[in-house]
Amino acid sequence: MAAEDHYVHGEMDVSQHNMTYRGFMAACKWLSLIIGAHIVFFTVWFGVGAGFIAAAASTVIMVVAGYFFIRFFFPPPSDSH
């Protein structure tokens, strides 16, 4: 039977897990903006019938606002623990 003193709480290196988590969260933030931009673009273009120019303009406004919203309200976590 294995000895019970092999595992010591807090001794595991979690740097790879931390990098994976940060990458996943960054991808979720930016992909949600991209998906939302596509939804707005096609809804304004085809659903509302406002035309391509109005759809493109509303999408650009949304992407610019979303970019600044994500950058300033959801910054990447700091390295300090």
C-alpha cells in the first residue's frame, strides 16, 4: 500500500494550469465579442433590413466599444498571488 505522506498540500506546481486558465478566459472574452458582433451584423443587415452599410457601421461601433470595455473592465489577472 502506498504511504500517505507522498502528497503534501500546496507543493504542486500549478503554473501550467494557471497559463491554461488565463488563455481560456482570454479566448472566452474575445470570442464572445466576435460572436456578438456577427449576431449584430446579420441581425441589422437581414433582420431589420437596414442594409449593409448600417450593419457594418453598427458592428464597428459595437466592436470598438466592446474592445475598450473588455480592456478596461476585464483586464488580464496580475501575476502576483
